[in-house]
Amino acid sequence: MITNNQIDGDFMSDNQKNNALEMPKNTDLAFFAYGILKPGQLAYPNIKDYVSEKNQTKIKYSMLHRDGIPILLNNDRRYGETMGYILSFNNNKKAYEQICQTISNKLYEWGTIEIENKTVNVLFGKDPEKGSNEIENYIDSINFDGKNDPLFNEGIQVIKKNLKSTDFFMEEGFFELQMNYMLLWSAIDRYCKLRYNQESEHKNRIKLSEEKIFREALNKYAKNKRRAIYNTDTLERRTFTIKNPKFCINYYYTLRCNIVHRGKTSIGDIKMLAKATNELLDIFEYILDKTFKDYEE
């Protein structure tokens, strides 16, 4: 039996279900964070409540990147350095459970390193010679910062520029509007995957809809008044109400799915998509800004 989530493109393969890391051998050790789990980064809130102490430090190991995510090389390279934090936990078991749920075993594997005569757990890149590249920017190669992700920066700027300059009420312009909406969803999906790493994109989106910052952004930028839409494949009705953020995220995403499956042609559809694109752009920019500001401490 095919579920609605599967019809929306959320088939959950065995690989997706089993991509969580196993626990490290010794959970009594502190943890060296250098990537998305570092304070100030997207996934730090997943472990923030369990952090009792954090100390910034630098190690003589190098990073590469795979799909824009830093991976630490499992060898001491004296010409390379990586900035990060030694994190001590008030509940090691819970903290490591969260880390293992957040980080994919397709990218990382557990190891230990010595820092200041202290053994700590660390996530090394898995098979770093496969699909990895040098980090070209010198600062980023030492001190990863997810705020510099191209989709969160150049991608968003492209969308903003196009929304200001393009007449969408022509056939060619409407295709450009659809392209901008798809690019915006690419950025949102990347945020959700890095932040939540659930077993399906649908569950990632639902996690976003449950966030306080998403509710704040909805109340700030979205308007309740709009017509219902229908899923192209299932004809399931989608309504929009700010009081139910889950309905809202599903509404915005159904627009995205309808574009992929068939596109739209009427003037009413153009206005609806233009409104959704502008709203969702404002919402996502608010989320990005609050995320990287609020999670630093």
C-alpha cells in the first residue's frame, strides 16, 4: 500500500532508515565538535541541553568537504589545522544518542584523538577519498561555519534578485518563478536535512513546522486568506491556517510538488505561487537569521 507521504516523494529506503551512527565505544569521553554540531551551527541545539562545558581549541588535523559538509581526516597532518570545541556533557548517554541520530553513518565514523593529554571522541570522515574535495577558502578550511553555505547565501540572493526584476505574468516569466520556488525549497530541504536528519524529507519538514522560530515567522510574514489546493497525484486537499504550522508547511510543499508534476498556467496560479514564494523566502530568511544567532550560546 502506498501512503500519501510516499506519493509526495518520501519513499523510505532501508538505507534511509539505517543511516544513524552506532554509539561510540566509550561514551564516558568528552566530544570534539568541528562541524554542524559545533556551538553556533545548525545541529548544536540537538545536544545543547546536555552540554555542561565547552572549550574552544585547535587540533593538528585537516578537513575536507563532501557536499559542503566538513569531514575530518583520520591522520595527524602537521600542515593542517581545525578549530572546534571540546564538549563535556551532563548526560553522556543522551548526548551521544542525539549525536548518533543527527549524524549519518554514510559520512562519518567514530574515532578518538588526544587533545591536551586528554582522549576525546571525534567523528572522522568515512572513506574521505571518495567524493571529497579540498576546502578552497582558507578560513573555512580551518573553522567551518554553516552560515557560509552557498544555498543559504548566493542561492537566496539569486531568488531575491529575480523576484524584484522579473515579470512573471508571461509564460517565460512564470517558468522563472517556478525555478525560483524550486531553488528556495532546495535551500530549505538542505537546512532540514542538516538540522534534523530524519528518515524522510517529510519528517524533516514536520520537525521544522514544530519549531518556535517557524511559528514566529509564520505569524510575522504569512497571511491566512488563500484558497485550498490539491495534491496532483492523490487529490488530497491542502488548506492553510497559521494556527496549524504543519498544515502551512504541507501547503507550501504541495505547491512545490505540483510544479514538479505538472506546472501551472492560470493567472490565479501565478499570483498564488508568487505570494507563496515571497512569503516562504521571508520565513526562511528569518529562520536562518535566528538559527545562527540564537544557537551560538
